Amino acid sequence: MDGQVSPKSEIADPAARIASLLAAQKAAWAKDVTPDHATRDDRLARLDRMIEAWQERFAAAISEDFGNRPAVVTTLTDIVPVRAAIRHARKHLKRWMRSRSVSLAWTGKPASAVILRQPLGVVGIVAPWNYPLNLMLSPLTGVLAAGNRAILKPSELTPAFSDVLAKAVAETFAEDEVAVVTGGPEVATAFTSAPFDHLIFTGSTAVGRKVAEAAAKNLTPVTLELGGKSPAILDPSVQFDKAVPRLVWGKLLNSGQTCVAPDYALVPRERVQDFLAAVKAEVNRQYPGLPGNADYTTIISPRHYARLTRLVEEAREKGAEVIELAGPHDGERRVFSPVAVIGAPDESAVMQEEIFGPILPIVAYDTLDEAIGYINHRDRPLALYWFGEDKASQERVLTGTIAGGVTVNDTILHLAQDDLPFGGVGASGYGAYHGEAGFVALSKEKPVLRQSAISGVKFLYPPYGRMAQWM
Ligand code: NAD
């Protein structure tokens, strides 16, 4: 460990504490600008041991924050993917850190050139509440692998988790290596206004805009991992028995509180009723006995629960057909049972806002061009899903639309692969992380040209008298 700075209790003002931590981390960075492989590997190993040692406490705290979130969901979506990312980083770290030699044009010879990969310095990470461990510690993995230091700001909607995280990090890292700052939007605003060397923000598009604005004042580069409405296209060639279980799993994981959840389904008009029946059967297969099913995550807060209720009511008022797919809702315990909505008008909130809950709008289409056009006339989505058997149609959708990432014939899974860069496009964000893409995004690729003993560029020196004759 690199040493301790002032204990947290000494500084009550969050902005002052952020400034003090940042100064301490920058000072520590200056003493070891490019940490060697052993230092980085040790930090990653400590992070991995920390997650292993604290995993039950993390799962219990996250469940407390949600009301009910099964420990198995936290294990599968928060713990396992981050530990896999750490293993992946440790395995490839030496190769990622190597400098790359570059061959020069004849005008540059006989000099030589390399690209050095160096840390950026101190990175601030702001995370949302929906996968609070994954979306904090997965970016941190890339940050540490690339040799940076980090200050973490978890969501105020996961106070129990934030508390455990702060304790675990304080036990594992020196404050000038990794530190945690907790608090709500005021703290978050002070945090993203601080002159970090890089910020990674995961959250809503609306807040992402504010973060980009605050960071611009310091010229701090930002990776923005935002949300949006991710479509699932059911091709006419789709086989519902294969597609629907995968779609329902992705939609209802964490009760739809997933950034890459399929938001709505585009379905061939003549198959809408068959699709609905298949979805309903599958929902009840995966989550029998709702609202009393312990595998089903509750909605994070009364405010979020009320918003989902409003989305459905407004769609109904605007003429949409609302179909309850499973048991009744339990507002007191915030169990929002799955609902399908057919024929919601475009201007309804359920078709305008990211749903972030277990509501599935079904949009009927007549031709594939119409489905592609529907997607292309909206904000660019974070994820896109295509289900079907027809390869030519799949190709048309892949080349005819733009999205942050795609899974074909399943949902969510592209996010779980460390060699696939993960990030949005347009309103769903910019920049990417995971694996080597994250390592590069969190490094400065510094070009270095080493001149040879014999300079090949003497002709650049004045006087230019004779050169002028050749031009
Ligand atoms: P949010 O934008 O409300 O909050 C995210 C974080 O931003 C929190 O830590 C919060 O304290 C902080 N924050 C709030 N106001 C701020 C401000 N003015 N300046 C700086 N920071 C501020 O998002 P949320 O409700 O926690 O999460 C849900 C959203 O996140 C959804 O839109 C979802 O799609 C998106 N999301 C994206 C990804 C991804 O990887 N792209 C992953 C998960 C969630």
C-alpha cells in the first residue's frame, strides 16, 4: 500500500474531501507515473480477493437496498463477471502493457518509433444503482490494469452497498490508490466537476449530459455509459420456442432494471397474438406464483415503482391494450409483475422513455424495412437484439442499424464477453471499456520517435535557397 492521507472523518465537506483525495492521489501518481506489471497485478489481485472475501456482505447489502434481490442474481450478474474480468486482465496484462513498434515512412528513416501505453493518472468512476458492484468494479478493473488510481462514487440509491464498498475498499487499498466517496446528486456534481484525468460515468442520458458539461470545463475526457430504448426484432423467420425464453430472461433479469434489457419487441403483425401467448407462458414458467416469487427482484424505490405504474396507466389512457402477464402487483413490497402493452402510440411515455422495468411494449410491423426505419428514426440504442433463422435478413438488420452492441438470437450476452468492447453510441453514450478496449481507453498511447545518429532530415533546415528551386 502506498500510504494513507487524512482519515475521512477529518473532512466533513464532500467537495473538500474530493479535492483532498484527488490531490493525494495525484501526488502519489507523480511518484510512480507508470507503475510496473507487478504493481498493477498486485492491485488487481487485491481487488479480486476483496470481492471474494466480501461477496456475502455485498449480496446482502444489495438485497437490502432493493428490498429483495436474490443473492444468486448478484452472484451471476455482479460478482462472477467482475472476477472474470479481473482474471482476464491479469492474464493479458503483460501483452497489453507492451510498447508497439511502428514502421516509419521513408521520410522518417532511419529513425525508429514506438507507441508507449501509459496511465492517464487519477480516474473518477460514477456508478448507478442497478448493478452497483459490477458497474463500479468492472470499470475499476480497467482503470487499475492501465496503471491508474481511482476515486469511486456509488449511487445514493444503494446506501447499504455503498457503505460495505467503502469499508471493503478502505481495508484493501490505500486512500491514494483507490478511495470511495458517498452521497447524492450534490456530491456527484462536486465529484464530476473535479479535475480528474478521466471520468467514467454510468447512468442515465439526462445526467450524462450534465456530466459531459461539467467535465468539459476541466477538459476531462469522459467515458459515458448511458441508457436508452434497446429494441428486439423478431424476424418473420423466428422460432418462438427458441427465441421467447431468451427474450423473457433478458427482459425480466433484475426485473427489467438492466441497461441492456430489451426495451420493446418489434413483431411481424400477423404473429403478435402468438408471440404474446408464448411470452405469457414463458413468464409464468420462469417466475411462477408472482408476486410471491423470491427469484423476482423488487423495484428499487417507491418513486421508481410509481413511475412504472404511470407508464402503464398513461399508455392505457392513450388507447393501448395492457395485458397482465402474471400475478397481481404488490405495491407495498414493490413487486411489479410483468406487463405487455400493445399499440401504445408513439407519443406515449412508454414509447419515448427508457422503461427500466418489467413492461414489454409490442410494436407490430409489416415489412423489415419498416422495422429498421422505426429504429433508425429514434435515438441510437445501447443494445439491439435480432431473433430469427434467415441470415440475409439478419445481415440487413446488422448493416442497416447502429447500436452500442448486438446479440443475435439471445439477449444481454455480448456484454459479458471481455474481448468485446462495451459502450453506447449517440444518446446511449460514447467511449467503451472491457478487456483490451478498456485498457486502451484508460491509457495514453504516446508516440515516441527516436532519431538515429545520422539525421535524415537535414534538408528541412534553412537556408532554403536551393530547395526553393525544386518546388
Ligand atoms: P442516474 O443518472 O440517475 O444516476 C447515476 C449516478 O449519477 C448516481 O451515482 C448519481 O448519484 C449520479 N448523479 C446524479 N445526479 C448527478 C449530477 N448532476 N452530476 C453527476 N452525477 C450525478 O442513473 P440511475 O438511475 O442510477 O441508473 C439508471 C440509468 O443508468 C438508466 O438510464 C440505465 O440505462 C443507465 N445504465 C447504463 C449502463 C451502461 O452500461 N450503459 C449500465 C447501467 C445503467
